[in-house]
Amino acid sequence: MNEPSAPTSTSGPAPAAVEPSLGGGSQALQAIKRHPWLAALAILVVAIIVLVSVWDWNWFKGPLQRQVEQRTGRTFEIGGNLDVDLGWVPTIRADAVRFGNAAWSKQATMGSAERVEFDIELRPLLRRHVRIPRVRLVQPVLNLEVGPKGVGNWNFGEPGTNDTQFRRLWIDDGKLAFLDAANKTDIKVDVASRAAKGAEAAPPINAKGGGRWKGNAFTVNGRAESPLELGD
């Protein structure tokens, strides 16, 4: 019986191990050492991309609500989303907004809206001037009322020190109520904006409703100037 033959060994040097090339990584490392500011810029860009991808403006709802409550002494709530479109004139949107009423009122809410949307100019803020070129209110409800001491519920907080200007107000399907029980006045009006005559003009409003004015019944159905114009 034949024995299996042993494997034949070959003489000569063993093949050298192949090491991975580090040329690319070495070059990148050298570039970073030569231009550290480029590396810092790249890290900053990546950080901004990550931040934008996970950023949620709703994180500011709590601090904003507390700030308004502190300054006005009224409850303030953003029940929906808070969102901001950035730019030199950012657009801010808040959904399901509610502002509390005076403590003496039987109604808990003075004002509410399904959405509040407005633009604000950043450059004038550097001079402590507030410029609001556009405000849009979706289904706003405003309850104005004169209290038992003859003081309106629209009086609250400390007088503002900033120079604030509003330019255009647009109202979608709004409702306005005014109550002065002592003077037998109770008014309810539906309000909606209509197209302005010019690009720079404030949109007028259509008003329809009625009630009692000092005990006398009346109705109203017509067009009026923008509330901003009436304020001027």
C-alpha cells in the first residue's frame, strides 16, 4: 500500500504583506493642518445642515407663552404649530392662538384665531423700531367688553416703549363682539377683508351684523376702511 506523499516545499522568500495605502488620508490631514479654517468652515456647514434638518420652532412655544403672560398678565396659548420662514423679512405663523380675558369677565377668552401670520422687518429692530408690513388673521374672534368699573378689557400690561407700525391687515372670516352692559350696548359683527384699490393700500373690510347701541336696536351691512386706517 502506497503512503501518501508529503507536500513538496518550495524554497524562496515569502511574499511580502500588502499594507493599505494611506496616501489619501495623509493628504487630507496635511490639508487640514495647512488650512485649519477650511476644516472649521466645513464642520460649521455640516452642523448647520444637521441643525436645520432637526430644528423645530415649537421649542420656543413655552418661553414665548410665558413671556406674553408675564408682560400682559393674561393667559396666552399657542395650541398648534409655531413656524418661521427666515429671511430679512421673516414670516411667523402660529396656529390655534388664544389670549385670555380680564379676570372680571365671564368669558375666559378675549381673542383667538385659527392662525396668526405676520411679517417683521429685521433691520429696523436694530434701532428698536418694530415694522410689521403684513398681518393675516384666519378666523379671528375678538371679544371687547367694558367692565363694571368702566375699564375696557383691552387695557392690560405696561405701555409699550417700542415704535410699532402695522401696514396691512388681512382678516379671513372674523367675528367681533362688543359689550357694555352698563350702557345697554351689545354688538356682534362678522368681518372679512376685501381686495385693496392699490398695492400699497390697506385692504378694506366688509362688516355685517348688529345688536343694540345704548338700548337702540340696529343692523349694519357694508364696507369700511381697514381697522389700521380707522386707527390713524
